[in-house]
Amino acid sequence: MNSLATRFTSQLSRLVPLGKRVDDPLNDLRSAARWLDSLPVGDAFKFQDAVYRTLKRSNEEADSFTRGRLEIFMLLDERSRDLQDTLVHQYLRNSRMSRQMESQLWHAIYGLSWELARGYHSFVLHLSRDPGKRHEDVIPRITLRAVRAFGQLLKYRSMRYLAAGEKLWLHLHNLHRIAESGGFHRSAQRAYSDESFDCSCETAYLHILMLDLANSGTLYPRQIDMLDRWLCNWHSLLQLDTHLDPDGHTFVVDLAADAGPRRLRKPDLAKPLRFWGTDRLLQRLNDIFGDLLRGGAPRHAGLGDARTAESLELLDYLRQQWAPLAKREQRRAPREAIKRLVDVAHGLSTVVNQIKLSNAPARASPYGTGLDHNEADDVHVYGFVTDRTRERTSIMTTRAAASPDVERWVIHDESECGFGARVESRDKDWLRVGALIGFRPHDHDEWQLGIVRRLARQGDETRSVGIETLPATPELTMLLDLSTPAYSVSGFDEGPDMLPHACLRLNTSPPSLVLDPVLFAPGKMLEVHGSAERTHLVLGHPIDRSEGWMRVGFDPLD
């Protein structure tokens, strides 16, 4: 019996390599296809995690970079693309997801992209060294896939406001050099059979460079993804050159540096530099911008399902970021290094509450002006505010001053238009580009408004934050929505639409309101609540907006 079992085992070992299971997807292409068919397609997380672990195992095997293993690797890549897009869509769709969910989605997306980039890069290096040139038919395609995979890594890092790191730029530059030395850098090909457009290694490389130039830490993840899709339509408008043309070139990249592109200023021509201009692309952006202003649809301009307002905003931003140095908008005011403590509250409702608290003591009066309901009851019953009520009000004010909604930041630089700070980002899910904040020096009572315009991660728990300050001091204004008539009970108006809405008025030129987007409609009439005279406002067009707030111009009516 034992001898029969031994002979059977020895015969089986000849068929299956030592250390490998019969159902191992890395055995051959057929095993990989069967294994992929057995994965739960309905659970994107489990599917992607299984593919990620298999790709990682393949990349860590020293002898795995063969032509046969490449075919398996490419199949795993192709079959995971749809579910990778599903995870990206989930990541971009919900801007209010928790920090834990955001981290889980991002790491799932980034982890798979990293193994793909790492694997394709290794295959290119190993197969291109073959002296017999037996793999010339596949090297251009896997080089293109490797370039695009590294581009996706840089894109997903920018969505989290992370620096490039991990020598991503050096790997990307190296791939472009391989394409140039192989003479196929401008050969158009289709990276994946399910795509509807051809692309070359050079256009994919330029695509990544232009996306990086547009990213200054001020774009939302959705805007970064939208721009990534737009750039596919503009590949033909860009081309890399090895020789400098001072009149035609705008940007430069050093292929020997672990850094991205930069504006053309006094280049060192002894280095392996590549140059390109953006005149044709900027002309295309201007044409699209003008067409949208005349009522054209974004889809007809190749902008997909984007809304006209967000398309115009992003196009105008790109015209500044990709413009030549002489035409680029410069910083509005110089920065000054400074260290100062400020109290910070975030979100429209929280800022409104803090302004109410800061105004309440100054308005307290024994004659009934600005009293809360307890003080008003005392005046009505006794004719004055009792000491017991005053003590209660004082305690409540003291507790409110130490509210957990107020954080303390350290400002590191300041200008007339804003300031910069480094913030511990742990447990700060709200800290995103576009967030509305209220701030004041820690020893002052007067609040100002600001908007988070730039974010950059500095380590795992720290972020560099750029704040734009809004002009004028905000004034708390209570407005009644008159657009929907309320019903009456015993002569009193009822209904949610007759409750006053707290807004912040800025006495700028023209005047504006910061309000909840739910309250906004162009031409809407609102009544100022609590004023001595009956005053009405008519809302104009939005000036700025983000999640949970909107700044709108208005016209007063007598």
C-alpha cells in the first residue's frame, strides 16, 4: 500500500511543480481563468483583495517574470478593471463618508494599482534585457500599461493630498526612457481591448505630467477624476521635445530627478530634459469655455456628464495652471512668516452658534433687548433679571466658551488674503478642500470667515492647510423664507417655512450672504427677521459654494 501511494505521489509531483497547489491561479493561464470565475463578482472588496494578494505573491517570486507569467498577470489585470472602477466610483460618489470607510476604499484602490505598476515595471525591465529580442511584440504594450499604472498611483495620492514619494517619478521617467530607446514612444496602440481610443507611451506620460501640473492641493477628488477623463480628449495637442524652444515651450521635466514637471525657468541643458508647450491646448480650453458660456452642453465639448457651472470653474482654473509664466496669475499678496494662535470652528451651523455666543454678553440688558427666554420671563414677572438667572447664564456662557466644537490652531504664515497652518488631522473627517470655517485670535471675541483652499499631508497625522479669508466681518442675520405660504392656527403662522434661518451677512461690495444651500433659489425673496422695519432681500447668483454652505449676492428691497 505504501509503495503504491509513494509511486502515485511521485507521478503527481511530475505534473504539478513542487510547492504549488493544483488550483493555484499562477500555475497557468487556464487555472487563472478558472480561479477568477470562482471569485465573488458581487463583492468588489473581496474580489479585489483576492486579486491583489495573487498579484503581490507573483511580484515577490524571484523567477516569476517570464512570458508565461506575464500572460497570467495581464489576465488578472484585465478582469479586475471593472470592479476597480466600481470602487473608484464609490470613493468619489460619497464625499461625507467616514474616515475609516474612506481609508478602506482608498487603500483597496491604491494597493491593487501599486501591485500592477510594480509588476508591469518589473516585466518591462526583465523582458527588455532578452538578447534574442523574443518579446518585442509585447514590450510596447506592457510599457504603456506600466506608465498608466504609475499615473494612477500619482492620481490617487493627489486625491488624498499626498506627496509623490516611493520614487514614483523616477520609475515613470525610466519607463519613458525605455520607450524612447526602443523607438516606440510615439507608436499609438490600445492598452486594453475594451477601450475606445488609442494611446502612445509619450501621450500617456504627458497626460500624467499635465495632471500633476493642475494639482496644487486645491482640487476635490471628483475634480481630479474629471480632469483625468478630460485629458484623454486632448492628447493630440501635446508633444514632448528634446530641444528647447524658448518661444514655444512652457514646461520642462528632468528625467534624472525624482520630481515632476515644472515651469520653464533657466533650464540646465546638460541634464536629460524634455520640453513641451501648451499654446494649442490653451486655445482649445478657451474655445470650450466660450462655447459653454454661449449655452453649449458640456457633453458636446467632450466633457462627459459634468455640469456647466463646475465645468466652467475647472476650465478657468486650468487656464491659469497651464498658462505661460508671463500670463499666469501671481499671488495676490505676499506671505509673512508668523506664529499665532487662533480658535477655529467649522461648518455653517457651528460658526453661527459661536457668533451668537460671542454676541450674547454684549447684548444682555435689563430692559429686554437681546435677552434669552429665561431672562425675558424674569423681566415679565419681576421687572428685572434675577441673580439666579444671571448666574445660570454666566455658567452656560463659560461652558460654551470651552465648546468641543472649537479647535486651536497655530498659524505659520499669513497674508492679506489668508493664512497657512499645520494641523493634527487625526479625527478630523471634516477637513477637506472647500470646508467653511470661522476663526478668531484666541484672545479676541470677533469671528472671521475662511475657506479651506489647499491641503497637503505631512506624515500620517499632520496636514498643511491653506485658508482663504473672506472680506468683512460676518453679521448674524435671521431670514424668513417667503417663497412658500404657511398655514395659520388661531391667528399664528405655523409651518417650517416660517421659522427664521440663520445666515451670515458680509458687507462687501456687492453685499453677500453665507447661507445653507437648501435656502437658495435665484430671485428668491427673504424677509429680515427681528428688524425694526420690514426689510426684504432678493437673492442673486452664487459667488462661491461647497458642501453645506453657499455664498450668494443679494439686492435689498424697501
